[in-house]
Amino acid sequence: MAGRRMGIIVFLFCLCLCLMPCCAQAASTADAKEAISPEKACALTLSYCYNDAAFEAVSVNLYKIADVSADYQYSLAVPFAAAGLELNGIESMSEWNEIRSTLEAYILAHDVEAIRAARTDAQGQVRFEGLDPGLYLAANGKTENCRFDSALLALPGLGADGLWRYKLTASLKGEEIPPVEPDEEIELKLLKLWKGDDGQSDRPASIQAEILRNGELYQTVTLSKENNWAYSWTAKNDGAKWNVTEADVPSGYVMTVEKRGTTFILTNTLSTDDPPGNSPETGDSESALLYTVLMYVSGAVLVILGITGKRKRT
């Protein structure tokens, strides 16, 4: 029985470790013990490494997406004001990833100029100093054999102690570019969704979507009820990067782009006048809840096992 009880304890402990976040940090900006100093300069170090290899001379473009106030409220920077994205009240990492994809497409479609551009050093790192507090996007990390995701980065970052960190270090997620098969083709899909306009009175009869290949306009297509607001196309599997965006977002709507495999989901959400919600959280709230519940359950089990063992000994 003692061995079985110990097995249960080890199992619960290991399960907790699997669900714990890699980096300890405050769950939300509500845990901040101090206000942000908007006038204080920030520094950002980015690392481009994959499979224990550092990638030198990777071209990195840095874009300032939004300014941030002392109470951690975002306001879009001038080059992105027309995007209409709501950055306050985001509740999960999936929403932040959707915003990141939208910004990537917006930058390409509107030829937004980066505020900084640099290349990584021999250690695969690039450093940007003298940055104002705000939200930034690092993009364009690609080599011949490896491709790195873009990243949304908030400066300053909130530490686990509730204090703001004005020097941030981040590692970019990389993936190996598969070998090119000259005759292989892939099918890509574009799906248009509408949200918040149940009456459909404000919805246009059609929209113009732009398909971008490696940052260049590849094709403009019309999406409407006639084609079920969807389009698909085939292309050579040559490692090209594809994006989609909307030529002219209908008035009163906010556009977002999400990529799922080879499918692009272009969503128009009818904007409201509701005030922003809580400050953005630095993590997935669902995962945090699951981890908390598991800790309580594990604790309860350990207490029960301890009481049971004590009774048997007596």
C-alpha cells in the first residue's frame, strides 16, 4: 500500500510539473506593484537559435505597434491606427497570436516601415536599445534552412515580483524549412467569417481579399455569399511564406487574420462602443486555471493519503 501511495504522489507531482509555465511571472497586470514609467528607456535582446545552433546574420525588423500608458493601456501607433485592432482586454495567447498574424499581413499590405533593422551576431543575438515603452513586433527572421516566427513583445515586461523589467530577453521560435520538392503542390484555403452583425444590415455584399506571397501581391479575389465566402488555390511547395489581408475593411468593422495549417481565416468583427476590459494577461488564462485546480486537487489527495497512512500506523 505504501508503494502504491508513493506512486500516486509521484504521478501528481510530475503532472503538475508538466503543466507549470516555463517562466514564472505575474498572472496579469493587476498584480503590478508599481506604475509604468513611460519616459524610461527599454532594451530588447532577441535570440535566434534552433537545435542548439545559433544563426548569424539573420535580418530582423522591429515595428512599434502601440504606445503604453502608466496604467498599462495600449493605444495604436500612427502607422497601425487604421488597423483598428483592440489591444486591451486580451484574455488568451490564442488572441494574441491572431493579432500577430493580422499585423504581419497589415505590414506587408501597407508597406509599413520598420523603426529598427539589424542582423544577428555570431551568437545568434540582436539587441535594440533606447526603445520607448510599448508593444513591438519583431519579424523577418528567415535563413536558407530555418524560419523563425515573428513575436509580439511588451516593453517593459512584468516580473513575478510585480515589478516592471525594462530590459527584456526573448528567444524566437524556429522551425526547419523542409526540402523543396520541385513538382509537389499544396492547396491553400481562404475563409471569410463575420462576427457581431447578426442582423447583417451593415455587412457588405462582397469584399476584396489580397493574397501575398513572400510579401508581394500574388492575387486579388472577391469573396461573397455566392462562393460561400471562401476561396482555395494551389501553389508549388517551395517554402514561400503566404499571407492574406483585406483591401478595404468595411466601415465599422475590425479585421483579424488567423492561420491554421494551410487555411487562412479572415474575420471581420463589428466593433462596439463598449469600454475596454481588464488589462492584457501574460499567458493563457485557461491553462492557469487548470494548473490552479490541479494544485488544489493534488494537495487534497496528499492530505487524504497522509491521514489514511496515519490511521493505519495507529
